[in-house]
Amino acid sequence: MTRISLLSSKKSSEQGMTAIFVTMILIFVISLLVLGFALLSRREQRTSLDSQLSTQAYYAAESGVNDAAGAIQNQLNTGGAIAAKTACVDSAPYKFNATGESTLSAPDGVSYTCVLIDPAPKTLTFKNVGADGVVIPMTSASGNAFNTITITWQPSPGQETAPVNCSVPTTQLPTSTAWVCKYPMLRMTTVPGNVLSRAALMVNARTAFLMPQSAGSGSMSIGANAQVLGAHCTVTECKMVISAGGTSNKYFMRLNALYRQTSNISITATDTTGAGVGLVGAQAIVDSTGKAQDVLRRIVVAVDLTDANANKLPTAALTTGDSVCKRFTVATGVPFNKIGPFAGAGGADNILCN
């Protein structure tokens, strides 16, 4: 074989090796692309499945809340105290089933796996409070008298701005058209709940208007009555700390949002020891976890323990949409049912008293 033929054979062999190398690279790149698309497709499928399972787990958690609310209502109907549930397994009076899980678990693996109930939460929360207001019975879980009660409220959604123009003069309340503050004013009425006699109500009932102010002191005594007091407001919230004076371990409170609606009102308290105290009688907190296969959803719900907020009570003995003409007069020695301050005891009867 000549030298020329040897060189030609070697060149042909090297070209074959190059083709094999290029082919292997192409196979590797194509394999990576196929694997990437497969992983992407699997991820999309898993995302879709997780969304479906998440919805199922959420509904299972809601079932746990409904079962807990039913058990709480049964206790309210019998007039007993609401029992706490601090473990996932069933315990008297909560008998959801033998394992503490919903019977929804067969055969598709959807269940609520844990329900906890706190009848004495340290924070009470009320959403979207307007002029109708909320009624809040509060009893100290420790049995000690209240030292402070703190009320915090936020403006309605879209109104979260600095509390500009909230420093309204406290000599008189403005009209609704003159109210330019982004925060509502709260009308607060409190009554100690230990003694509910007529005499006690006349002496101890207190009403105050909590005015949102950027420079407000944010503190008051529960003994203040018929006053307009400045709450301390920031960009995110208004706060009023009420000194209860350690005189009672039970109060009834009513809060009405004036001029605007609140998105959230929160109430916390301390007792005479200075520690945060649980509040009994207003709300029970239900913590429910739902499960669908390997997906968990957990929701926390406040269950109202009073029907006063479901069946709204009027805020006053007399409500009118127009002006009221007062025909009664009062004078020394003149019966209230006689007309005119100078009619004397023999004056004509006032027909409004008949």
C-alpha cells in the first residue's frame, strides 16, 4: 500500500469518529429537552391536582368548623359553659367520631384531621362593623377583675392612609358631610355585668365617643361618661386603652362605628395581675385542619356565642328619621302630665300622657 492510500484511510476513519461524537451530543441534548418537557408537564399536572386537593381540604376543614359550631350550640342550649378542646382526638362533649376525624375520610381520603376549640381567646375580633354595631359580653377567664381593656380598629379597605384631618374639635360632633377623616369614630357603651339591677345600670352605665386623632392620648378611664375622647391613630390603626380600675371581672360592651365602617375591631384585656387574660362569653375560636391525600388546609374561625349580633337590637329607645317635637315641660311643683310650666296642679291634662 502506498503512502497516499494510508493517509486517505486514516482521514476517513477520523471522519467516522466525529460523526459518532456529534450524534451522541445531539441525543444528549434531545434527551434533556424531552426530560425538561416531561418535568414541566408533570409539574403542571401536580399543580392542577394540588389546587383540586387544596379545595377539598378547605371544604373538609369547613366541615370541622361546622361540626364544632354545632357542638358549641348544643352546650349553649343547655346553659352550660363552653368546654375547651385542646387535642385533636375526641373528648367529651365533642364526639365527632371515634378518632377525631371526619367520616368523610372513606374512601377518597378527604377528612378533617384536627379540630381545636378555645372558649376563652385573649383577642376578640369583629369584622366589618358599622352603625348597627356589635354587642360584646366579656368575663375574665382568670376570675380576677379587669385592669385594662384595649380596643384597636382599622379603617375600611381602601382607606388605609395617614389619619389626616382626624383632629376634629371635641366640643361638638361634626355632621356626616363634614367628616373627612378616613377612620370611623367609635361609640362605646359599657356596663359592669356583675350586678344588673335598675339602680346599678343607672349608676354604672357609661358612654363615650372615641374620636380618631393622630395626636390623641389613646387612654381613658372607664369611669368617664358622655365624653368625646381622643384615640391614638397611626397609618394602620387606632387604639384606645381603657383603665377598668380592677372593679369588675365582667362587662357588657357595645361598639358602633360612626361616619364610616371599620374593617376590623380587636379587643384585648389584662387583669389585676397585669397579665393578658382570656375573654369568656363573647367568642369561641375554632381551629380546624382539613386533609385531602397529602394536602393540608388549616382555617381559624371565631364563633359568636351571643345571639345579640344575629338579632340586632336598637341603639336607642326611640329612633326617627325626622325631627321630634317635645311637648313636655318641667317646673317645680307642676305634675309632668299637665300642660305648660304655669298651668299649676289644676292645669289641663296633656294628651300626650294619656
